[in-house]
Amino acid sequence: MAIRIDKKIVGYEVVKPTSDEPGASNAPPTSGGEVIQMHERLERPEVLLGATYKIKSPLFEHALYVTINDIVLNAGTPHEQRRPFEIFINSKNMDHFQWIVALTRIISAVFRKGGDVTFLVEEMKAVFDPRGGYFKPGGKYMPSIVAEIGAVIEDHLKAIGLIHDPGLSPERRRLIEEKRRELRQRSKRQDLATAGEEQDIGTEVSYPPHATLCERCHTKAVVVLEGCAVCLHCGHSKCG
């Protein structure tokens, strides 16, 4: 309802709505004051938590060391969250110094902007080197060094909880183990005792030398068993 003012206004005050008034906020009060969200005006603390990852690529003479530092928001409250704040890439190889510096500054700016930064992972992993990619130990294919940097960022975001990896279902794990047993039995019959043997958890899994690249997980682990191509890494198969 409109109210007509006939007198001169000499002062005012802002009245906050109460829970009994229409339009009042029903959001529960937050403990510890206002919840701080990530934004570009957030000042950098003196000390940041972080991790450094080593990348050894056949495309580079020297290894790359990727350091990702995180900021802890709302520390000590139920809203505590760890977000990436900056990234540094260092190497003895100075041939690619320009684009490495540019990449780190752009990624750091995206981190500090806030919001959903997980899109960086897919964008970087989709970069292909015109000279061709390479295989990491264990058969994992990387289309470029930029894609491997994206994979490192993905691993870090999983570690701090921004990306949730559901992993393999129990059914698919049983399928993979069954196919690996079949392969080991066939290898023994052919006196190839080392083909397809699985190592301890935490080390790389060796796959048969004749395995081909999986279109889903990009690991050189696809073998043909009983006329059907099956990936021994992720269990993907076109046969269902």
C-alpha cells in the first residue's frame, strides 16, 4: 500500500524485515558470522597450503613441477572450504617459458575469480599437440603437455573435494577382475607368465604388450577376450 508523505523528510533509518513479515528471509543463520565466498577482491594471505606435482614428459628434456596453492575459506566453521588460489609451473627448460608464464597467470586469475573452476580440466585435457601425444607409465595416453597439466589440476581438485570421483561400481570392478583372471590363465597356457599380471595396489598395472588404446579412459589396456574387446583398466566394452 502506498503512503503519501505531506511533511519534509528530516531523517530516515533502514528497517530489516523480521521473520514474521512477508518477504523475510527463511535462510538459517550462519554460525561464525558471514560466509566468505571466493572472489577476485579477496586478499592473499601470508601463508597458503599447497602441493607440488612432477610431470616427466618425453616432449620435454627436463621435468615440469606444478605447484597449486589453496586458500582456506571460513576456517574453523561448518562452512570451511579449501579452494585453489594460484598455480606455478617451474622447469629447467626455458624453451617454453612464455606460454608457461601466460598459462599460470590465466589459470590463477580464473581460480581467484571464484565460481565453478572445474571447467578448466576438460578444456585443458582437450588440447592436442600437432606433433602427437605420448603414453605415461602404465599406458595412460596424454595428447599434449597441456593436457597433462590439466590432469594434474583434476587430481588436485579431487584431493580438495571440488571434483567428486564416483570411481568404479562394484559390478564393474568384478568384471575387470574376472577379465584379468581370464587373461592371466590364457597367458599361462601360452607360457607368457608376465603378460597381464597385476601389481600391488599403489603401483602401476602392467597390461599385455599387444593391448590397444581405450577410447574412454585413454589407457593402452584393451584386449580381445572371447571375441569381445574389453578394457582391463576401466572395464569399458562395446559388447555390454
